[in-house]
Amino acid sequence: MNILVINAFLLPFFLESKNLGVHSIVNEEILKDTSTQKDFDEFLYDSSKEIFKDGKNYDLIVLPYSLNRDNLMENSGLRLACLVRLTSGFRHQGVPFLFMGAASTEEINRIDKLGSILYTPRIYTTQTNDETEFLSLVEDIFSLNFSKDTLTNNQYKSFLNRVQIEAPSNYGTHHSIANEWAITRWKEMFNWNGMEPNINEGKLSSMLYFKWLLEKETANNGARESFNKRKAKVASVPGLPTKSRIVYIDDEGVKGWTSILSIIFKNSNVEFIPYDSFKKVQSKDEMVADIMAFIDKTPANCYIIDLRLHDEDFNDDVKELSGHTIARYIRDQNIGNQIVIFTASNKTWNYQISQEIGAVGYALKESPEYNYTKDESYENFCHFAKLVRTACNNSYICKYVEELRKYQKQPLLENFIELLKLDDNKTIRANALNLAVFLESYLDGSNYSKGKFRIEAGKLKLSNEIDQRKSVATYNANSIIIREDRKDVKFYPNPVCPCPKDYQYLSEASRGSLSVILIALRYYYGISDSLCNLVLKLRYDRNETIAHYHNSNITLTLEDIKTIFEKVILKILDKDCPA
């Protein structure tokens, strides 16, 4: 029988005289302060690797509740036992533990949640100092566990569900815990094709809390549902427009997000630019100012932003979060800027914030309590990818905003921009109506309308009182034929005769708003025949499917809407260029 005794100097003296494996775990500085659990767990992890490095198999591990001679109440021995149970690499997950100490099981469990391990399989306790009683107990333990090298699935599941391990106290927020959990999940999710991301996996894997979560939050007999590498997706966001530029702002980036996302976007053939100048000693205001300066010189198709970028964010009002401030600043520079909120907090106000700042949406960094299956984890990534793809595809709106800044404010066109940001096919109707009404109100000055032009005796004239007699273009109505259903218009340098069936000369058609618009577009602004027909299509949809809903199927597409804005509306404004 091979017995390992840990820190025998804290146990009954007869154990040191026995022919047993004895190993001491001593580090006075770390053992004096176990509150910094990340460092303490790493110390225990490294010490355990040293214990089991020679490959010797032990049938029993005997240890005290505490490894610290100066503090017998801190129960680090319990923590060590949990660590061995959760670490398959030590090859001793099923080894029985025997705790020796003066306190009873009930007392230990009352003062420390880790005492819950004492009620799990293959854990034994004794208060004896008598050698004979000890040896008898060891024989009983050995007989009960003879030829049982590992815990059964049910025993392991019982251990995972019964033991209680608290989050590290130096992890002040759920935000940090969720970030490290999500980083690990994303790393596991993909086939990286030899470009493994650089994350703090060593320290993360040594932390007892995360080890427990990685095992506990599962759907498969207590063994975490892993991604099948043979079926894993390549780490990328398919369908991103080439030459897209993505800016990433997240103080948690150094933990691995920057490395993970840089590989994903490199595989997606787009430029990825992380903000990497976070400073630990920097005040919140200084940090925000530095990020704003970075944004000013780094235009992007998509900005991915975490909401909590500074320690002070956990004491502030939601709207005062540094990420919220940065997002508002980005939108203030250009309301067409595309933002994706990437956060570890699953709060309802995330949706409200994303709406307030006009973000494309928000994506969650997966958190352990969600207990996602591998399919749900991948769906969560797909949601993130969809938001980024939508942002990059909609970044053209920034150019529209810049163009409109050259001219006097046009409320209808400002509404047009706001609707474009929604990226919803339902807004095509509203935006078609906006453009149709703009063309009518801007161009048609006949019949008491306030637009720019009217037509009179083959001449296009300005309609304002000062210049109303001024002719700005001439035309021949018999050079323009329009289909009777108003679905097609043709312009000729000379009158045509006879007029094709189902068409009529403009002189015989209504001389209303449509005539003014077509004549102004063709003969004053030089808009091509094909674009005039696209405007005619706009008018048809406006009258037949939008304003009166005679037909539920709109014929215009989003690309048609964009073409009318870029090649008709902006050309009109560029020529008139009001101050």
C-alpha cells in the first residue's frame, strides 16, 4: 500500500516514523495570505505537479485540513484535495483522502464552504492521534477502495454537484470571471489551423474555481461538453466585405480576446486594430480621453466595444460607463458609425444602451452560469459574427452622412439616414416614401407647391417669386413618351411619331408633379434615362404599394434605394449646393 503524507509536521508524530511517502507544501509568504486565490491556486497547482511528477501511484493521501502551521483555520488542505480531484493530469482523481485534525466534520463544514468536499465520495476524516486506530482506519479505507483507481461517473458527478467553491475574492466582479470563461470557450470552439491564440491558459487552468466550473457546467455526466475538433469550424467570420477595418476597444483584451479576434479577423481577410494602450494607474477620465484621441485618427467600418473599460465603472450609473461614453462619442462624430457592444453582462439595460447609442446590437461574452451546450456556444458566436458583418455592410452610411454635411439640413433625408441604420427590409417602404416625398417637395413648384421648378410652354422655369420668369431648360414634350401605367419613360433628341402602343407623349399626359420631376431631372440635372426610370419605379411603388397599399409587394430593393440617393439626390444637392 502506497500512502502519501502531506505536511506530516502538522499531523501526529508517528506518521513521520512510518515508511510512507512524505511531501511538504510550504511557502510562508503565500500560505500567510490565501485571499489572492489566483496566486495561491497556482502555487498549489505547481506544488501538486511536483508531488506527482515521478508517476508514482498512491493508494491514499493523508493530510491536515490546513497546510499552514500559523493558521490552522484556513483549510488549504481542503483546497488541495479539490484541486487533485479536478485535475485529470495528476492521475489521482479517484484517490481516497484522509483528513486528520482535531475539528469535527460538522465544524469544518460550518466555518468553510470547502468543507462540503468532506461529504463527497472517497473522502474520510479522523480526529485520532492514536497509531493503532489510524492503521485500522487505513485498512478499512483500502478494503473499501481496493482495485478502484477512479471515481465512477456518478461518484464524480456527486462530487461536482456537492462541493461548493467560491469565485476568487480578487476577482472583484462577475465581469472578469465571465471574460476568462468565454475566452476559454472560444479557444476550444475552433480549429485554429496552427495559429493558436495566446491566452493566459496556464493560470486559468490552475485556478480551482475555473477548474470546477469547467467540469461542473456540463450536460454529460459531469464531464464538460467539449467541441469535437474534427467537426470544429475554422476561426473566421465569413462574408465580411474585403478591406473592412475593425477597431476593438476592451480592457480585457490582454487576457486573450485580442489574440483570438486578431486570428479570426485575419482569417476573414479584414484589418483588425485593437486599442492596446490601457494603463493600470490611469484615471477613468484620462483613459477616456486617450481612447477618444485614438478614435479620431482611426476610422473604421465597425467598432467593437466593451462597456466596462475601467475599474471605476462598477460604481457608476449605467449611462456613465466608460464604454457607453466612448460609444456616444463615436456616434457624435458620425451617426453612421457602426458599433457592436461586446459585453460580459447579461443585463436588460444592454439592449437599452445599444438602442440609445444606435449600436447595431450587443453580443454576450459567454458566462459559466448560462451553461451553454456546444451548439449554443457556437450560436452565440454566430450572433456576434452577424452583428460584425451587418456593421461592416452598413458602414457606407458614414459616407452618406459626410455627403449630407455639405448641404443645408434636409429633415426628410435625416430620417432616411436614421432608417438606414436599422438594417431592416421593412424600412425600404419608409425610405422609398422619404425619397419620393423629398423629390416632390424639392423639385415640384407647380400648383402652389413650394418646390424649385414649374413648367410652362416647353420651358422649365424657377418657381420662386424673384426668378419665376427665368427659364433654366427647354424641352419638347413630344420628345418624351411615357407608358400609360407610368412604368416607363423614354427621352428622344427629336419628336417621335407615331407614339408606340400603350405610350403617350408627355404633352398628352398629366402635367402634374411627375412631369416637373422628370423634366427637371433629365434636362436640368442631366440625370440619365435609366435613373429617371428608377425614379419612376420609386413613384410607382410610392403610389401603388406604399401610400395606398394597393399591392403588398414593393418592387424596389435596398440597392435601388441607395442608387437613387447616391446618383440622383446627391447629384441634385451637389449642383444646387445651398449654403
